[in-house]
Amino acid sequence: MSVDQAITLVQQMLYTSLLVGAPVILIAFIVGLLISIFQAATQIHEMTLTFIPKIFATIIALIIFGSWIFRKLIDFTQELLKNLIVYIS
């Protein structure tokens, strides 16, 4: 395997990890931002108020996007194994 091939594999891995993690991270970020705005408006500064809704939003996001995430990871793994077989032989 050449250096260019290894760099391409690393680029594909980073792109896939960014694509797979983005929906859940963005939803958790948006929920955290909305809760922070609510806390600033009401002067309620309770730590559990931010923690529990983020957990529920993350679980819901994983339920919604889970099959898509799993399909992307399967596609990446299949492509990686195909490429490794070609590189080895």
C-alpha cells in the first residue's frame, strides 16, 4: 500500500466519522443552546436541567438516525475491505 492510498483511506475514514456523528452532535448542540437560552431568560441555573434533555434528545436522534448511521458504517466497512483486498494482492 502506497502513501497516497493510505492517505485516501484516512480521508474516507475521517469523512465517514464526521458524517455519522454530525446528526447526533448537532441535535445535542441545538438542545443545549435552547436550554441555555431558557436558563438565561428565567435565571434558573440547575445543572440537571441541561443534562437530562440532552440525553433524551441524543437517544431520540439515535433512534431516528440509527439505521442510516449503521448503513453508512456498513458501506464504509465493505468499501474498506474491498480496498484492502485489492491492496494486499
